[in-house]
Amino acid sequence: MLQTVSGSRAVGETQLAAYRCMVRARLLDDKFAALYRAGKIHGGVFLGRGQEALSAAIGVSLNKTDVFAPLIRDAAGRLAFGEPIIDAVRTYMGSALGPMRGRDGNVHRGRPQEGYLPMISHLGAMISVVNGVLFARRMKGITGIVGAACLGEGATSTGAFHEALNQAAVEKLPLVLVVANNQFAYSTPTSRQFACANLADRAAGYGVESHSLDATDFSACMDTIGHAVARARAGHGPQLVVANLLRLCGHGEHDDAGYISPEQKNSSLGRDCLKVAEEFLLNKKLADAAQLAVWRSEAIREIEEAVAQAQREPTPDPYEEKWSALSSEHLNELREES
Amino acid sequence: MPQISIIMPQLGESIAEAAIINFLVKPGDQVEGGQDLIEVETNKATMTVTAPCGGRIESFSAQLNESYAVGDVLGKIEATKEEAARFGLDVPAPTKSCDPETVTNQPRNGTGSRVEPTIRGLPVPANASGASYMSPRLKARMHELGLSAADLAGIAGSGAAGRVTVEDFEKFMANLETQKLTKASSMRVAVADAMRRSWTRPIATVGLPVQIDAVLAHRKTCDPKPGPALYALRALAVALAENSAVAGRLVGCNIVHPSAIDVGFAVEAEDGVLVPVLRGADKKPLKELVLRYNELVELARQRKLPADATGGSVATVTNFGTFGLIWATPIPLPEQTIVLGLGAGRKMPHWDEAKGQFVPVMEAYLTLSFDHRVLDGGAAGRLLLRISDLMRHPEKL
Amino acid sequence: MSITYLEAIREAQAHALRDDPRVFIYGQDVGAFGGAFKATKNLQKEFPGRVIDAPISEDAIIGLAVGTAIEGMRPIIEMQFADFSTVAFNQIVNQASTLFWRTNVPCPITVRLPFGGTSGSGPFHSQCLEAIYAHYPGLVVLTPATVEDAYSMLLAAVALDDPVIFCEHKFLYYHLKAEKLPSEALPIGKARIAREGRDLTIVTYSAMVHEALAAADELATEGWQVEVVDLRSIKPLDTDTVVASVARTGRLLCVGEAWPWGGVTAEVIARVSAESYGLLDAPPQRLNAKDTPVPYHPNLWAAHRPTARSVAAAARKLIRF
């Protein structure tokens, strides 16, 4: 993928790359929302509207040889890390050819041996897995690696988060934990989630470095995330990034988010990071309106082609399915339940 | 003075034993409660065994460098009664820690509730006695060998409530091998099966002597001569035509009525019985039945009965008089409700009221065995009476 | 020269570390201290950098193990007590056991659980959790009952590409000894006939195998020959060997130290009843611990779980049916 090299031209290219992932992610999310309302998607649909800048920044800051454990609102980050858009579409639409082969769905997807870890639903649980990948690489003598794990502010309440961050600190692993504080964990506001004034303050308790960030600000995301990743890669141990934004959608598409107040939506926290990014690019003359429009229409076409393709593909066949969970074939207890 | 044991204490998680590495006191020494007495070594650490109470070391039974298990007695302390009481040692302690038998069989302080193992009594089914309760395994074995419960009647079961266990069964079968065995013919097996199935019903028998002088006289006037059983058969057919319900079959709460008065008759064939059938025996007079009857008897004896000549009959007649038997309780075919038996004719004294004396008559017993679910004694008796009447006027048959 | 069950486990780990550079050990107190039960004594010294102390974070311990497995390592995780593995339950049953099924990437972790009761260990240092883990697809659950099996099955577990829950019985650690380590063994997934018989089959595993053998001795003096089947692995469970034994004896008693509800004993009986009903000359029975947490006091503990005496009583009842 893209290397983080110093130099403003390279930085500009990185910013453009990140923006393009944001646009694709936003349009992809819109597409999934539409397909959901059309009854074409089984199960939950989880969008990352409002979080694209933060997520894309992580994806472009990592190398392809790094490790990434995104969560449910990281479509942009996944694309930026190199996920082919067809993977996302196939997984959501139930094509047997997707990376999870129908055995898991929607955002529960990844390619573990490419450093792209598929989440399990239990929040906080992926962080220690990232730790393990980093730990193993170090044991094998591989250096210069960073592992990034995404979570929401709600996940910081879990024991798994605590254990994993502590473990990473004790082991001095190059872990970048990015907490997207979008103010709500499903319907639960932050006042019911934690009592400290700033989540970033927790870092001191673990003995790790922290960074705070306005995640609606595109360039701040790029700078802060890039900086945190560089710190980790340079051996300064785990980095806790707490990024503030507002969730601009429901917890899932089944949720109308009526608990988010208009005041919050109208505050600066409620800015759309995509618009902010566009303004930034236009102001910095990194792109013009025509270019943005071209990228947008390219993204739309890319998505529509992927959806059309996935819809033509076969769905999993229960009769062809190998109904066994062990890789050791000879140990499978194949007992037919009639 | 009480002697208090010095016991190897619990030394830690999963430690089973320890080795004596040093005695810190010797027999005769005066010690205080809690004082270190012996140094022991486990595979984790060195620890000490302390005095259970104050007193005089009476002796050590443990030896240097030897290993002893947790709970073993290492020595004795002689203590005053007061000292022993102060440390709560005057009540005898269990000699081994956690021996379940000691615990469960000798409860302390008189709270004698026994601790039962976590298993409930095995359920012995209500009908688990003799051969009537068959475990799944027994059933499977019997099915494999083509046996039925009737075949097991001779086995005394050693299982709970006298049930026949598979071991009993296998012993029985093995024992059979030591005895003379001949193969039962397929005829024998078929009859056995039929009789066993028939016997699943409550069968009862009623009997009536009938004077057969008229029949015997009538026979002499015919050519060819009809067998006596044919007279009984024809009489039965006529009686059934008048009231066929007595030959109906009970299936659940329905009576299945005969559709035609086809009557069979038993013919002894080699190692068994065949039952040829006279179709529509109510529709033809006796004279017209004779040839066919004789033909069927001959075919049966030679075991050359065609398929359409057997089966489908609604009642059967059996003449055991030919064996010299005067009386018997036949068993109806499993698909039939009644069977009429005819015994041998004998010269019997019969009281003649008009003459005021006994006169000789030829008498034979008719017995009717029936499925008591369908008929009661009264109906059975009435049927017999009707047959008897008919047989006393053979010229009308 | 004799070797204990625990020493066999240590030997197996040393063997694994020596033969395969992908193997490492991670758990609480496993490093210099050698582990709470000394199962890793001296291994850190012999294999520097490969026997690593973890914080008290069972969830993160297993999560880390899964991460290393994704990278091709073969971690051996020592849980200090099986009872504490429930803190890692989510990672074991949702992360480790689903990885291969979801992604086709194997998860070759071995989780060693010191399990089972010893006198005085109480409710939270005595649990038997093999049935809970066996319930989840994607896990292999092993319960060696002998010194030899503790050694060879642990080696086999590390070599397996699937996550293994390796249940080591604490009571057997120091109480069970053997002359030497084996050079060959029955494969994982096969049960062992620990004692041949013809009047009754006792199917059991781990420490209960020894109680069953003692019960069989007792019954032998009364003229009964009891066959004892040591399951060795709970999942996969060797139904064939169990059924073959019931075919010989017609009577089945399953004994387990765990609680009755949904335990291994229930599973064995369900299989035999469903698949081989016609082999049973008597209703199949099971004997388990009482349905309460494991008590602390030795008097209570001794009555809580099956013993040779209670196994013999149950066997006698079944023989008399």
C-alpha cells in the first residue's frame, strides 16, 4: 500500500488517497443502507458515517505489512488498508465467494494471514489478538511493525480492553489503539459509559502515550494518526488515540438514533468529516471540484459493478458445505443429525 | 495422660508427601503448642511440622530422610488433659483425612444422616418378571434368532424381579447346543407361529354331546360316503348362514363380519395341519360337497393343495375323533374367532324318559373354542345347540 | 527411576520447545518460578525467551495466543487453574474455536488446564470444565488419565492444528507415577480399554479411571469382571470403542467427576442409547459429582464426587438389574 514518507508531496498524495477511500466508503455505506431498506441484505448493516476521516487515516498510515483490526464503522480504513471493495460487497450480500464464505457476515470479515483481522462481535476482544500478532513477529525477529486496533468509547469499558492494553504496555508492543468516541454506544451516552473527564487520561494509568483528536477535522486525523503510528513504530510502546466525533447514523440501520439530540447534531462535533475533507483539499488546492466529482462518479460505478457482480454469484449451498469446525479432518465427529 | 499424635500437615496445593530432613527436638523434650518440631522438605519448599499442643515428646515414629504422606503419624506428644482440651484435641479426630468410608459410615456427634452416592435406584419396570420384560438387547437377540417370548417360557430369569437377562438367555441358548436338536419343519414353524398368535386372545371352550346315530345311518345311504366331519362342517355353515355374527372378528372396537361362509377343515399332514376350505358351504347341500371335500383331503395329505384352496375361511372344523379322542379344546386359527371340534363317537347309555330306561346311542362330543372377546358362553352355547339340532336331521343338510 | 504425571507434562513441553521453534509457553508464573505446580520448572532457563510470564489477564492471554497462532506460532498456554479459564471463556470459545471455521486459518493453540478436585481446594480450584468446552464446535478436549498419556497426548496436542483444551488432573500430578515415558501411544480420539471385563462397562476419564479400576478390583473379589474404558479424549469422543465394550457387556455405567447436567456422562449415554439401544440389557446409568459447587471441607469433598466405593456400589446395582 502506501508508504508514509516525509515530504509534502507525498503527504499530499497520502491525503488524496485517504480522501478517495472516504468517498468510496461513504458511497458504499449509502449503497448498503439502500440495499438494506430494499430487503436485499440479511442481518445487520453497520455504517461508518462520520468516522471516515479517522478510519481512512489509520488505513493509509499503516503499511501493508502492518496489522489492522478494524471494527464496525471502518469501511474507509479497510479500503485504505487495501481491502478490495468486492470483499465488502460479497460479505454483505451473501456471496459464497466472499472471504468469510457465508460463515460470517457484514462487518465480520478479514484476511488474517494478510494482517487484516476479522472481528468477532465481542468488543475489545480483538486488541489482544493484535498484540499476539505483534508478539509473534517480534519473536520471529521481524521489526518495524505496527498493529492498529479500532474501538468505540463503549468498548473501553470492557475487561478485554483493559487486559489487552495493559498487556501491550507490559510487553511494550507497537500497538496503536484508536478509540472513536462518537458519543454513543448504541443508545448509551458517554455519561453512562465512563466517569473520567477525558478517556485519553486513562493512558497514564497504563503507562502509555496518549493523543486526543477532533475526528471531524480531516487534516488533524491524518497528522495525529500518522504521528501515533510513527511513535509506535519507533518503539515508544502502545499509543492510545482518543478521537472525538458524532455518530452520523444509527447504531445499525435498524436503529433510528432518536436518542441523539438536535443540539449535538448541530454542534461542531456533528460536522461531516467528508465535507470538511473536501473543503480542506479544495483550500489546499490538492484537488478541484471537477476532480472530486470524477472520483465520486468513479466510486459510484465501482460500487455498482461490485454489487451487480456479487448478486450474480452463488450463495452458500448447505449441501456442499463441509459441516465441520476442525481443521484436523480425522478428528471431526461426523455424526448426521437426522 | 493423653497421647496426642503429631501428624504430617497439609503442606500446600496438591502436595502429597514430604521428606523428614531434620528433627528439631528429641524424645523427652518439653515443648509448647505451636513449637517447631520437625523440618520437612516438599518438592516446592522446606516447611516445619509444629506441635499440636504443649507437652513432652513421647516418641518419633518417623525417620530421617524418609518420606511420609499428608496425614501420617510422625510421633506422639504426652500432654495433660487440660492441655489437650485447651487445643481441642480431647475429641478423637479421624485417623485419615478425607477417607470417605470413615466419614460416611461413622458420622460424628450423632447426626447420623447417611450420605448416599449420586445415583438413583434403577427403575425396574412394572412388568419386569419372568420372560415378560425384555431388555432392548434381549429383544434384538431374539429377533436375530427368530424367537418369541413363548420360546423363553422355560428360562428362569436371574435379573431383578426375575427378568431374563441377556446372560440368562445366552446360557440357555448355549445349553441348547448340548442337547439333541432337530430342525423344525417349516410347517411346524408356521403352525407354531399361528398358534402363538392365536393365543394372544382369551380363548374359551364350550362342549355338548350330540347323538350321531342319524348321521351314521345317513352316511350308509350315500355314495361316496361323506366323512362325519363333513356333516359337522355343513351344519356349522348352515348355522352361520343364519347368524354370521358369531364368526365375526374383533379389531379394536369394530366387528368384522364374514363376507362369505367359507369353512375350513383340519387335515393332518406330515408334521402339521393343513386347512383346506370349502367355499360357500352354506349354499350347497351336503351331497354336493362330498366330492370336493374328499378331493381336498387327498390333496392336503399329499401337500399339494393349490393356493386358492386354503385361506379366507371364517371358521374351521377339526375332527380329532379320528385319533380316538373324545374331547379336546382346539385353538382357533389366529384370523378366526371360532373352531368346532368333533370327538370320536362312542356307544353311550342315554336315558330314554319315554321308555324309562337307558338305551344305547352313538354319541360324540362337539366342542367349540372361541375368542371370548367376540362371543360369550351363551352365544357359543346356542351355536352348538343349533349345530347339534342340524346334525340330528342329516337329511336336511 | 520413576516419573510423575506432572514431570511427564514438563518433559513433553521441553520436548516440544526443543523440536519446534514455533512453540512457546505463556501463562502466569511460568517463567523463573516454573509455574504454580512446577510444570515449567527450569524451562525458561533452558529455552530463554520462550517461556514468558503473563499478567493476570486470562482473556488477553488467550487473545494473544490466537494472534500468535495466526502468525504460525504454536503457543502452549498454562491457565493456573481450570476454574480461571472462565475469564478467558469468550476468547476460547468465540475467538480461538471459530477462527478456522470462519477464515480457513488454523488456530494451533494448546490451553493447559489444571483441573479436578483435591482435598481442600474448594469451589474455585477444583472445577471440571471439559463438557463446557466440548460443547463448542472447533475445540479438541483431552483428558489424559495416565502418566504416559499426559506425555504423549500433550505432544500430540501441540502438533495438532486445532485449539486444544488439555485437562490435566491436579490430583494425579504428584500421586501418579510411571516407570518411563512411552515411545508410542494411541492416537488422539481413541479410547483405551484400561481393564477388560464382561459383566459391566464403566466409561470414564482422568482421575476417575483410577477410582473405576479400584472399584473393578473390589467387584472382582465378588466374582464380577468389570471393563473400564478410559476415554482419553472427550472431544472427539470414541463412541466406537464405547459401543464395542457395551456390545460385550450389555451394561453401561458412565462415571465423571464433573457435574451431571449436560456432562460427558450424559453425552456418552445419549450416544449409546440413540445408536446402540439394542446392545443394552439394562438402562444405562451415570455417576457424577453432586449438583453443587465443589465443597471445601474434606468431609464434604469426599462425599461430593464419585469414589471407588460409590462407583462399586453403582456398578453392583447395575449388575443386579
